Amino acid sequence: MGMYEWRKKNTKKNAKIKKEFNDTSFNRVVPGSGNVGILTAGVCFLHAKEAMQNLELKFPIFKLGTIFPLPDEKLAEFIKPLSTLIVIEELTPYLETRIAAIAQTVNPNLNIVGKRSGHFSEMLEYNVPIVEQVLAEVIDKKISMDYDAVLKKAEKLKEILSERPPIFCPGCPHRGTLWAFRQALQQLRIRDTIVFNNDIGCYSMAFLPPNEFSDSMLAMGASLGISSGMELALEDKVIAMVGDSTLYHAALPGIVNLIHHNSNVTLFVLDNAVTAMTGQQFNPNSPYDAGGTPAKKINMEKMFEALGADSVTIMDPYETRDCIGPIKKAIESDGFNVIISRRECALYGDREKKKRGEKIVPSENVKNTCKGIYACVKEFYCPAITVDESDAKMVIQRDLCDGCLECRQVCPVDAPRHVEVKR
């Protein structure tokens, strides 16, 4: 197909889509009163609704559900009777620019309040206070509360609060993998002589306590490309980590480059079966395609073997103690060595168990066995584990626990166990 034919085909397709978008309920108007209207999309719609509620306003709102191509006819109909339109969108003023072009024909005197008028910034994410302050300024009304004073009070309260860094979900297999990795480095006594290139996923939190890894974290798949260069320039052992989704999305070119150049790099692949960080979507490592239709799952270990990896080791992060040895061996070995830590995402796995009618049996801490060593608390950071103030022993919150028993693997005296079901 030539360029002309391709352009002609896509022009017709866009025209058809635009007609559907003008009719779809995804683009809807929330009724209001007055000659001031609001155009918005996404989460800014909620900010606008709450800000108007705070100010006791009832402006009509056009909520866009389809951004391209825009429903021009529906937008023109909305702005035609207005004297002022407030465009609430984050970052680049895309909607504002397009609505200004439409207004030239149907309402040339329309006063558009947005970024070009200086009311909104192109920086950062919006929130209710930002939107409310603009609405109050437009109608010359006092804001509902002193947000600056609230923020100052919040900052003062933060000074007396303990830090709460983000942590993995209860049962997350990454927790066990990183614990075993940490133990392996300590036993090898090389923690200060490695370079750890992290990637984008739940495991990005490896830079936070208790792990405090990560010498670099740039973009999806970048850990492999960065490792290629570092391996040539540094004497330290280079280690990279990616998830299964990132592996297939953006890491393969870097892996091919590492293997082709006989690089001395250890790669961790955290195989949790889905794209966990953004909502457990399926990927080429899943048995279904993006639409949920059965699809061919890529055999990861065979792929690495075919590419020429020097070794491929599969481990179960729930068998946490048993993971230390294989990790040490892969780090000490020369060449491109792969560790696949395989266990499905806890949230996804629990959901699938419920679909199959399987019970999730939580764990408990046997206090007669527990010695109050707190390895599970200090080294594992599981949100289901707390300390009972009455006896200073560890206690597991059953409503949070999913029964993975990774904490038992960490406990020197094996105090945690599954809750015994009374018959």
C-alpha cells in the first residue's frame, strides 16, 4: 500500500471513529447552571467535582472519555452558550489548544481559562486545592479552607511521625527473593563490591529498607543496557534485575548484547506471571493474551538457553532459605548467568485461588516457640506482621496474611506456621 492509499484509508477510519465518539456515552455532560463550564478528563474530573462541592457551585462539566480524535461536534455544542470555559488538564495543554480552535468558529468570544491564561501550571499533578483555587479566582469567591495552613500543619506533624516506606504486599515473592539475595551477598562478603542495576516494577522498591540496593534505575529494560557498559568499565561484579513483563517488553535487546559480548553479568528475572505493578495484566509470560483469550506462554528458560546464557537456574522464592545457595553460585560464576525466581504475584494468585474455590489459610506465630528475635520484623517488612505489646512477641494479622510462610523461612526457630483448622 502506497503512502497516499494509506493516508486515505486512515482519514476515513478517523472520520468514522470521530462520529462514534460524538455519540458515545464515554463523552458526557454533567448538567449544571450558569454560563461558566468546565472541560476535563480523567482524575481531574473528580478534582473538579469536589472543588465545586466545596465552593457550592454547579457548573456544567464536559467529561471527556476519548481524547483522540476529539468529539468536535459534541464539544462545539457544549461551549456554544458559554461565556467562560475552564479547561482542567495536567501537563501539556492539548485539550485547551484544540478547544480554542473549535471556539474560533462556534464561540469566538469565549474566555478560556487554563494554562495559556496563566491559571494552571504545566508542572506536576493536580489536586483539589489547585483546582479549587482557580475556580474561586474565576468567580471571585473565597476558597473553602486555608490549604496552606493545612499543609503547614501536616508538615509539622510529619516531624513526629516515624518513616513508613512503601513495602511489598503480604505474600509477595519479591520479598523472599531480595532477602535471599541479601543473605547471599553477606555470606560472600561482596556487598560493597557489586553494582546492582535495578529496573521498573514492584521490585524497584529494592532501593528502600531493608534491602537498600540499586545503583541505577532509569527506564524499562535499561538495567541490561547499563550493565553492558558497566561490565566493560568496572571491576565490580555487575548484577541486573528485571521482572517478567519488563523482560519481554524492553529487556531482550540488552540481553542479546550481553550474551553476544560474553559479558560477566548475573541477571535476576522475577517471574510472577503477570504485570503486577499496574494491575496484574497479562504479558507474554502469561497463559492469556491482553484480552483474556488463551495464548501461548513463552518458555523463558528455553529462550535463555537458545540465546546462549551460560546457566539458567530456577528457584522458588517461597523456599527462601534454599535460594541462597543458587544465588551465590550464579554471582560467583563467570559469564552471563540467569536466576529465574518463579512464583506468581500474591494478589493475582489469591484471586485465582478464590476463583477455583480454594481457601487461603493464613499463618500464625507460635508464641511458645517464638524467642522474640524479630528477624521477621527487622529483615522482612511484611505488613501482616506486627509486635504484640502485651508480650513483645511477633503476631500475624490474619486478615492481611495470605499464608505464604516466607516469614517461617526467615525465622531462626521456625515459629510461624499455618493456622490449624478446627474440625
